[in-house]
Amino acid sequence: MSASDAARITSAAPERDPSAPDSAGKFSINEDWLAVITGLVLLTLALTGIIPPGVIQ
């Protein structure tokens, strides 16, 4: 085995481009952000009166 073969075998995986699509597709959202958005939507609905006060208590 030559030195170039050994270097090719032991080389690390290439760096992944952060803007490249992942297995979930081009746009994916972390569950933490999904929880934040859901909470803000619920808060907005409660403050505007769309969710009645009886449901909140």
C-alpha cells in the first residue's frame, strides 16, 4: 500500500456546507423553535380574545 492510498483511506469526511439541504429537505425547523412559535401563536390568540377566558382558566 502506498502513502497516497493510506492518506485516502484515513482522511476525514469532507466538511458539509451548512446551506446544503439535509435529509429533511431544504427547510427544517428545530423542535425548540417550533415550540416557541406555537407558544407565541397561543399567547397572541389568548390576548386578542380569540381563545375565550374560560378555556384558559
